[in-house]
Amino acid sequence: MKTLKTTLALTAVFSIISPLLAQEPDSSKKEYYIVGSQAVTLTSIKPGKASEPPHLAPLPSSMAGMNKGAAGGLVNAGATAWGVITSGAPSGSYATAYASAIPGFSFNWGNVSGWKGPKEMIYHTVVTNLMGINVIDVKYKISFFYDGSEDYSGKSARLDNYVAQATGSSAKEEAKVQGRYITNFTVQPVSINIKWGWKYDLSVKMSDPMNIGTKMNPVAYLQASLNWIQSTPFSTNGGTLTYGVDGKGNFKDLNAQEKSVKTNVPEIQPSALPSVSWN
């Protein structure tokens, strides 16, 4: 009787597992580990609206960017680099990592208003092998708050300080300084589906902030490089995806721009060979 129960139990387990095993791809074939095609596409855009960015926890000193900058310059008061996906799983650092672009001199968050966001872009990465199987299927989200401004109007000691540092001269009665800054720039995983035998890593490295406006009306700009690596037991490939955002809420996919430029370059026609006479 005991033997019969054991046999019935094993039969039941096997009947459950067998269909699952039948659905597993044949990873013994070399085509399983070879990329047939891959694409990164923008699947969703959420425009920002007037809102207050959440107060994020202070970053560990190992992740924090420079908090001091040249007079009148912009600095990243957040992280300079962090992981998003590590070996096919969410990285431990992405949840608390963010970047920002704000003035590097006596910046007062309490006086900043007009924030909009978060503006969000969701990208979808799909890698398909030669067997037609999507071995890597990943979505990640880029988001940021923008348009935050500290309005210096009229004659004040703070305005004097700003203008003196930004322009090297004293403030005038009618002077008005109004910047456009960025905060809470993040890159986070949305969904991850990696097949057996494949690995995928995605990390972020931030550029130093730039001012693409004027000294009196600065507009912050941040550029993010997303470094990706995909690998199998037999090969490893990688590359970089680059995106730019500014304090007015503009988002630039520099990869798409580069691809467009390459696509629109006219084909180079070989020049005619000069005629040569051997007589």
C-alpha cells in the first residue's frame, strides 16, 4: 500500500513537471546562444506636471557627487554612478540613487519652487536569439523633475551674492536671476525577463552638470550614459546608451539622433580613376 502511494505521488509530480520541461528551450544548440536581433525602443512617455519632488534620503559618501563647484557653476548633488540591473536581477543601489543639477553656491532648497514632474520615459530592450526566442526582455524607466527655480528679484543681499559670483560684478536694482534646475533624475528597472544561460547588466554613469543657458538665467543639463553588458557562457558583448535632459523638461535620446544622422548620410560615390596611358 505504501509503495502504491509513493508511485502515485511520483506520477503526479512527474505529470506536473513534464509539461514545464517540454516548454524549456533546447539550450544545447549553439543557435540558442547567438544573437539574431536586438532592439531598444521607447514604449511610453509621461509628461511632467506641477508637483513637488519627494525628499530622498542623503546618499552614502561613496555614491555622492561633488557638493562644491566653481562660483556660478552647477553641481551634481546626487550620485555620479549606480547599478540598475546586475546579473539579470535588480541592483541593490538603484532604489536610493539619484542625480541632480543645482547651483553650487549657498543653494537653498526651501526657496525653490515651480517643480514639474516626474517626466518619465520607459524603454524596452529585447534580444532575440537565432532560434527566435526572446532571451533578454527588459524594461527600464528614466524619470526626472525639472523647472525648479529660485527666483532672485529686486535688490537683496542674496541677489548681490548670486550676481557677484555668476558674473563678477555687483547687482543692479532691476536685475532678475531665474534658473531652471533638475532633481531626482533616476534610472530604474520596470521588468526583467532573462532566459537561462544568459546574463544582462545595466549601470548608469552621470556626466558633470552643464549650464546651457546664460549666467543670469542658467538652464541645467545632465547627460546619462547607460552601460549594458549581455553575456552567455561563450561570449560577452556590451555598449552604451546615452540620454540627455535639461531644466526645461526636454529629453534627448542621443542614440536615436546618432542613428538618424548615420542613416541620412548620403552614400559616398567612388571618384573616377584618372586615365593612364602606358604608351
